[in-house]
Amino acid sequence: MPDKTPHQNLAKKPVKTIKEKRAEKKAKHPEAAQDPVAHLKKRR
């Protein structure tokens, strides 16, 4: 029977999701400071 004891799962820190990271960035930087023209994607 395999060993089912937790080994390194307890050592991991809780990781933030991508959505949480994006929300943090938006909270730090005001939306009005961005130039909408500079963030347009280039069409090929």
C-alpha cells in the first residue's frame, strides 16, 4: 500500500490566483492614468 502521508503540501504557501493579482494591480494604479491608444493590440 502506498504511503499517503502529506509530505510537502503543508510547506507550500497559499498562492494568489491570476484574478486576485490583476485586482491588486488595478487597485494600486488608477485606471485614468493609462493611455488607451498605447494599449491597443497591433493587427497583422
